[in-house]
Amino acid sequence: MAEVKDMDFYQIEKKWQERWEKKKIFQVSESSKKKKYYVLEQFPYPSGSGLHVGHSFIYTVGDIYARFKRMQGFNVLYPMGFDSFGLPAENAAIQAQSHPKKFTEEAIRNFKSQMKTFGYSYDWNRMIETHKPDFYKWDQWIFLKMFEKGLAYRKKSPVNWCPKCNTVLANEQVQNGKCWRHEETTVEIKQLEQWFFRTTSYADELYSNLEKLEWPEFIKTAQRNWIGKSHGTEIIFEIETERRPNFILLHGYTSSPKENFFPWLKKELEKRGYTVQVPVLPNTNNPDVSEQVDFVLKNCKFDEQTVLLGHSLGSVIALKVLEKVKKPIRKLVLAAGFSEPKFLDKKRSFEKTFDWKFDFEKIKKNVSKIKILRATNDSAAPQERAETLQQHFGGEILDFTAENNHISGKEEHVVLQQCLETFPIFTTRPDTIFGVTFMVISAQHPQLMDFITEKQKTVAQKFLKKITSTKQEDMDKLGKEGVFTGSYARNPLNGEKVPIYASNFVIADYGSGMIMAVPAHDPRDFEFAKKYDIPIKPVLLKKSDESYSYVMGINEEDIKKIGITIIEKTKSGFFKIKIPPDKLEDYKAFIRKNMKAGFWNEFTTKKGFYFIFKHKDGKIEEMELNEKTNDIIDKYGMIFNGEIPKNNPENVYSWLAKNDFYKELLIHPGPGILINSEDFNGLDTEEAKEHITIYLVEKKLGRKAVNYKLKDWLISRQRFWGTPIPIVYCDKCGIVSVSEKDLPVKLPEDIKFNSTKNPLVNYKPFIEISCPKCKSLARQETDTMDTFVNSSWYFLRYCDPKNDKKIFDTKKTDYWMPIDIYIGGKEHATMHDIYFRFYTKFLRDIGLLKFDEPAVKLFNQGFILGENNEKMSKSKGNVVLLNEAAKKYGVDPTRLFLVSNASPESDKAWSNAGVEGSVKFIKKIIDYFAHFKSGKTSKRAESKMHKYTKEITAYISNFRYDLAVIRLRELFDILNEETISTKDAGIYLKLLHPFCPHVSEELWEKLGNKGFISLESWPEADETKIDQTIEKQDEAVNQVVNDVMNILKIMREKQEKEGEQIYLYALPNEVSFYNSERISIKIGKKVSVFAVNDKNKFDPEQKSGKTKPGKPGIYIV
């Protein structure tokens, strides 16, 4: 073969990279008859500092796999692009007072050049850059589709604010109270109007589909925990504040206040003491909008506490009324509402006669809160009308099943609940509902100030200031703190009015942001109740076969006589006892007879507590403790203690719980038997959960529910360098989406960066725009989208990156998708890895995709650390730049080192010595081929070639590259010992190729082959050619080498002696296994081999006597 001894790494890297590019051998199309395989790494953010070897590790892992699958005969899609929007470029632009596009595109050129230097086999023809308008146009298109479907919406919300980024962060981007980008920066909470994606609409599928994914279990567990599925009950609590509402109810077309739910609703509201106005709208069969609006304004009294309900056409009248009211009202409730004509069932006369133009901005300003009620069983109003209303003026959509079509039942409980101030409380413990003694609303809840009364305002504001000024990491030290709001909630089951506190221990965006507090059965609630002297009401008695009692008025000797166990005798001379179940009736009789007059005895039973009183006249009264007997028992307890009974009797279970003996039975978080719970007493926890939920559902006071910790995705960012949100704000039309034909909404290039704030806010050419609907002057949204939006669908654009007519050709995505292997960091488990699943499901639901999940398999690579085992960073001075490594060591040695020594999923430290070892190994290969002489492949070499081909194939398939490299080294040692043919030498180069593509291409050519080894077929192992005798012999040799090396090590360490001569004693039938020359080469010492029955053997210490099958005796001098 040709001369290769003085091979220069740089020259061959350049040579083959140019040839690959010239022949476009890595470009692929859908026309191939081969089976497709899509290999993808998470694409990088192009930072100004370029790539270091830590960054390159992920691409090396992916490239090895792509080359391997390509050689296995697949049509491999292996693209690369750049996640090129982001803060670093914007911050650099601010410092230089330039444009981030300049920094970004310089960084991309640098990244691409470095990636090409490393020989990655990307199809560069498919490169995407997310900062380019031809990409982010489709970000905006997806946003519009989500907006149409109600999955993109705007609301005021407490948000995470990073003062260093000057923007909001999604929940997933806050890590231990710090910004994910700036680990030293404490995240603050602000209340802002923001855009969200409704990821919660897919929460159930995101959770349940995890079972189908071939992803690492720890990633699936992390997502399950993040999504946080809980089964429980949603319970409706009515809220009572000092600002009492009044109600105006507007009926619909051809209706009246005497029809549908109106009589019942009026009665229910008046029963609670509220003022209710239900005008009879004129000409209801042939309505005139102006006439009806004027009638309402003339005949109804509006003020700041008015709640206005519009049902069906009444909702249109309500909207028109709100355009004209003089003061903002408290709440607007729209039941089966709409703001445009056309219905599902039939035409209505008013569709053509009504004025369908609305001043949505004025409507929005004239109401504090909006509820949009949508019945899922409505056959008249299209379902999307609710989203249309929400897009115009915000508000909350509530979906439910109405009692009758078009929300026209005689009783519509959801309508009542939404007219009132109600809070849905999710709980997994409905069995404790009777133990609620207070409610807690999050101190960060957007509606908190609605609950705080004038009397409590000063103290509440002082508390809230303390909370907002406390750093996140100091919250735990602060403890459970709160303040009474002045408002109350009413328990829907027993009607009890309980106080509402604001506190720091409730999360604003979990459930409704308010919890029911049961201090007897929740440690957190208990701590809070003790601190603020809130009643503690036990409702669960721990299950126990034995009964317990705190005995007074009985002699110790008498107790012992009946075989009762005394647990403890108190200083007061009382006894704590445990009563076996078979002795309970005997004990009752004993108490009746032996207890002194003027005393009482209580003891636990399987249903609760039982009391026996012996009055001073000897009269005995006994009763179970329940709601009917509570006041009597409390009264007797006071009298027997010589105290005056209270006018408001205490809950007996509460005073029993003050006794340390009973406390652990009554104050606990676990299951038990219901007490203090009216008709549900005696049920165990699981029975009670079911029965109480059924009762709540029947009474329209609650429902079975599934709750998720997953929150909707906050996508608004107050920064420039991101995808503009395609929304316009019009004073007449409200929130209006940009027309698809006007996409993309482009970022301006002639804009100045002179502060850390978003420069779009003051840039008139961008802000000032015509309304797409009415053509009036409007305002363009200046927030941009979270950059995770770009990475949530980029993998689909690779399938059709140059399409300027549509987001992608579905025929191409049908061919390439889903991704077969997706490679990236485990740090994205609860951000990107959830977002791109969400996007896939949405795009499927609008008909663009035919699969449920974006990636069949996910592989998480580890990190390459600095030599000091710390993460590579400039500040630590341990960064090894990619170009420097390639220049110093060569690309192939660097690639080989990166995947040696440990599994790719593990972290590993960079080692100069380690990569130098790879250099030496590759130079040995080069030297071998420089002196290669072809011959007939020996039996041993043939056996090993097939055995190692099988193993290397399996190891690469399973990402055990480290083990594959070990086998490549071992196989090379064998080739050095044996004779092989040119064909088999080529097979070795094929096995080497994914790891060392440049050297293998060069040596393949030097062997006389044409074309590219990159496009050659992967070797296939023939197991019939694996000689088991040879394998057994080699296994024996390897074992004895290990044994000898261990003995030599012990001699050096313990005897400080270096053995020079090794003698082996094998069984006669195994002596041929042990080739003394091969073993000598492996050990580096002289080795002599004898059969144990050889009379001429040298064996001064009779080590041959220790010989066993497969294990020779060993003697070392």
C-alpha cells in the first residue's frame, strides 16, 4: 500500500472535509429507497466565545451514531442549526451600542467553521437560524394558530422577574429561587399582563404518554413530578367580603325574567341578602339593541359593586351597556355569550339588525373581572365564541356541562357560583372538609387585594411588603407567616364561616391559589394555626382496635383487678389506660359501678369518643360524642370542673386534643375514622372521600377533579432579541392578531441599543401600526417570545428548511419524523423536553403531524469537565477550546478521547495525558498500515474479527462507545499478532470509522479502495465463524495474565520486590492454551509454561499442586 508513515493529521482532515463537501455525501432527500433514520442533537446557542471541547462532546456523540447508522444502510437525516435568539447577543449589543444581529451572525460563522473542522457529517444544506425572519415567521404563524384555538392568551399574573435579565422567566427557568442564566441573581415577583401558552390543556396527555417513550427513566420521572398529576375533589367555597355585591341579570332573546334559571337565581341571591335587579327587556321577540341598552341604563342602578350577568343575547346588551356606564363595575358574567352573529342551530332576526361593533377597550376598562361561561353541551353558540370574547377583552373561560342546552336549565349552579365570589379549592383530602377552620390565599395572588378589608389594609400591606422584600432563599427561614384579610369563606357542607388569611406558604399558581386549612390533619396548617391562635378541630380519629382513656375518679387497685393495662400514672393521680376490644363492655360496667360521683370518663371507640358522667347524686348519663351531644358534654365538663358553662360551647374534640394523651389520636396527618363530621361520622378515610365527593357533586358544590402542578407557559419577554409577538392592540377592536399575509412581523435593524430595557418600547416605526380589522391607528405588541419557543419545533423545519410557502411540507415530515434518536442534556428535562412535546401535540391536533411524540428515543450525554473535575468556564480558567485541541492533538484523537474511558452519559474530566494516549493509539494504527502486508487471515484473526464486530456493533447501538473503543484497541492488538487479508484490514477501518473518520478515510484509500469509507456498508458478524476453542483459549490467557499482574503488584507493594521470571503450570489437556510468547508480550516479563505432569518442569515450591481446570499454578521469581 501507499506510504502513510508520516501522515499529518491536519492535512488529512482538510483533505477529506473538502472531498466530503465537494461530493455532498451527507446531503439527503426523501426520494431514497433506503429506510430513514433521523439523528438529532439539541442545537446550540451560538455564543461569542465559540465552542470548547465540552460543547463538542454532544456533537461527537451524535456524529458517531449518524455515521454508524449511515453505514448500516439507513437514509440518515443529520442536520444542524442555531438557536440564535437570546440575551447574550442583546447584552453585547447594548455594551457596544450595536445590533445583536451582528454578534449573532459572527458567532454562527465561528461555530459552523469549528464544527466543520471537527468533521461532523451534517447536512449543512438544511441549516436553520432562528433569528432569521424566514424561520421566526413560522414561530408567529404557530402563535396565531394557538391564538385561534384559545391556547395563546393574555392575563395579569404574578411572574418571576430577573432584574439582571430585565425580563420575566417561566417557572421552569427559576432554579432554587435564582435565574437559570444568572445563578447569583435572586428572582423577584411582579404582577404583569403577560402572554401564555395553555400547556395545561395537554397536561394529561403529556403525563400519560410518558409510559410509551423509550426515554431514560429519570427523565420521565422528572417530567411526571413536574407535571404533578393528583386525583382529588374540587370544592366550591363562597367568599364573603365587606364589599357586598349587587346584581343585574339580563335575559336573552324571546325570553323573560320568569324563564330558564332566572327565578331560581334571583331567589338564591336574595336568600343571601343581596339586591337583585332583573329588568324585563322590551320587544324581546324583535329586539332593538339601542332600545334595550337604553332601557337597562334608565331602569337599573349601577355602582362599583355591581355584578352584571348577560345570558345569550343578554350578553350582547351587557357589553353595549358597559360601553356607556359612568363607573367601572365589579364583575361581568357572560353565559352562552357572543359578540358576533351566526349560530349553529338556526338564524335569528337580530343577526342582521344588531350593531355588531364594540369598543372593547372601553368595555375592558369598565369592569374589574370578567367570567365567560361556556357550556360544552351548547348546540346553539359555537364553542370558539368564548375564545373570541377572551381575545377581545381578556377574562376567564369556564367550561362546564349545563343543565340544559344553551345554559337554559331551571337551576344552573355554575351561573350562581360565578355570579357570587366563589373559589374552587382542589384537595386530595375531602374527608377532612369538616375540619376546615381557616382558608389561606397566596400572598402573591392577583386577586388578593379584593379580599383585604379597609380595617386590615394597613397590617396586610405591612406583611406583603415584608414578603416581597424577602429573598427567595430566606423564605424557609421566615417560617409560615400570614395576615388576616378581613374576609371569610363559607364551608359548603356545614355552613361555617371561616377566616381567610394571606400567607407565604401557598403558591399562587397551584390550583386556584387558595387552600382550605385543616390544622388537625396537616402539619403545615397546624403550625400556622398555633402561631395565630386559630381553632383546631379534629375530624379523624386514628384507627385502633384498642380503646384509650384518661381515667379520673377510680382507684388504681380496682383498675388492675379487671386486667386493664395502665400506660401511665399522672402526678395528679389520674391514669392513662389501654382497653382491649374484648373488655370494652366490661370496662363500661366497671366505670358505672366504681367511678366516684362528680367525675366523668371518656374513652375512644371505633366510631369516636364515648362519655360516661356520674352526677353528684349518683345519676349516670352516657352518650356518644357527636354534633347533637357536643354542647351537652361541653356543659357537663364545665360544671363537673366547677366552672360556669360558656354561652358558645367549645368543640369537645378540640379540648380533648389539648390533652397530650389524646393528641396523637386526634392531631395527625394520616387516615382514620371520621368524627365531628355530621352524617359522615364513622366512615374511614377512603369511604369518606368517596361519599363526601358524591354528596358535593349531587349538591352542585364540587366535582371529582384531576389537578396538575404543571402551569401554563409564560412566553412574554421584555427583551428585543426574540421573536416578535404578532398581536396588535386597538382601542376599538381590542386585541387583534396580525394577518397571516403580513407575517413575519420583523425586528427592525435600524434601532439603537443604549439601555438594558427593550428598545422596541419607544421605537415608533415598530409600535405604530394600522389595526388589521378597522385600519385605525393601533399599537404593535413589543414583548417578544421566550426563546424556548424556537426550539420547540425546529426539528420539524429541518425536514423542509427552505419552504417559504408553508411551515413545512407534510409529505416530508411524514417521511422523516419522528426523530429516531434525540441527543441532549438532562438539564432540559422540565423545560425544552416538555415544550417540544407540547408543540408536537398541538401541531398534530391542527392536522400537520401524524404522530404523538417528537422523539422515539432520548439520550442524555454527560459533561466534559476541566482537569480539576469542575465544569468548564472562563472564570475557572479550565476551558479547552475546540480549535486548540484540534491543532495540538488532531481531530480524530480528540474525538476518540472524548468517548473513551467512560459511558457518554457520564461526566468525565478532560485529560491532556488521556488525549495524548489516543494520539499514540492512532499513530500505532497508522504505523501498522504503513507496514501492512496482506496475507491469508489466520483462524484466530477471523474468529476475533467476527466476535469483535458483533460486540462493537452492539456497544455503538447502545451508546457504550467507551466499551466499543476498548474492543477496537483489543482487536488492534490481535491484528498485530496475526496475519490478515486486505479485506479484513478494511473491516477494521470500517469499525474504526465512526470514531476516527479522517484517518479511516485516508487509510481506506491507501489500501487501494475507491470512494468513501463513510458510505461503505457496516461489517456484519458471522457467528458461525467465531471459533469457540480459540475464544476459550484466549479467555484462559487473559485470565492468567490478570492473575499474574495482580501477584506482581502485591510483590511490589508488600515485598518491595520486582518479579522477573514467571512459571505457569497447566493441566496436560490445557497446556496448549497458554502460548508463552504471547503471554510474555502481554506481561512484559519472561514466561515459561509447563504441564503439571512434566518431569522436567522447574517447580521449587510445588505451585503445580495448586493447578485447577482453567486456572494454572503460578510461580514468580
